[in-house]
Amino acid sequence: SSPLQRALRTGTEIGARHGLTPEVRDTLTEFEPWQNFPADQSPFEVLPHEEISTIFREHIRTRRYEAFPYAEDGAAFRARVLGELSRIIDAHLGQRVVVTAHGGVINAALADALGSGFDMPVRVHHTSISVLRGADTRRAVQSINDFSHVLSFQTHVGAMNL
């Protein structure tokens, strides 16, 4: 799991159902778009609203991290994530592993498996599950953005509330 709270909480909940405790991997921390902004300042308080809006629009349009002028290096981020995922895969050949992380980490894995030049080839939905198969150096995408588990839960909860 990423050490970030939402991902770690998700990993903890999944692990608890299987009698497991997640291993926290700092290398699965999310992409940091403001990494090089002065640490004692908030870009949302310092930069004009229109400039921030332009940055985000450009990121959505290009699906590239270069839109963020204060970001960590996108290629280094992808290398960090893919290196960690390769270590996890190598340590668990033939096993099923759950990695809980945020959208940038998931997109790094998907971009690699899909051979995409985009940093963000897909818009990852909150609570969705994407499944990749790791075998040797090959990565195959089996599903992206599956959130049928949420729909099943909502249907079940809705039935209980009748």
C-alpha cells in the first residue's frame, strides 16, 4: 500500500478480510504536482486562481505531468512506481497481490502495460479496481475502473433500507 491515508485504509480493510496486514511502500506514494513549490507556501493561496485553472485544464487536455510547472519529474515518478511494482511482482510470482494506491500510481502501471506515452491514459475513478497480470516482464491489463463492487454494495444497502 501507499502510505497515504486513503490507500492505506483501503489496504488495511482488504487485508483484514484475509488475515493480512498491508506492507507500506513509500515508493507507491502519489505523484506530487507541487513538489517544487516553496514548502512554506500553498500554491492555492499564492498563485492566481486563473493560473491554477489553466494548469489543470492543460493537464486534462494533454494527459501529461509537464502541465504542472512545480511538479516532480514525471519520468522519475513512473520509474519509481514501475520499479516498486516489478519488485512486488518478482516477490510474488504465481500469486494474487493487491496494491492500494492513488490515480497517478495506477496510471503509471496502466500506461506501461498499455504502451501509452500519456502520464494519465485513463481517468481512474475513486474506489475502482484495475487488474493487471504480471508475468516475467510482460504486463497485461485485464480490467480498468471496475466499480461493480460499489454498485453491489449500494444495491445491498438499498435493499436493507426498504
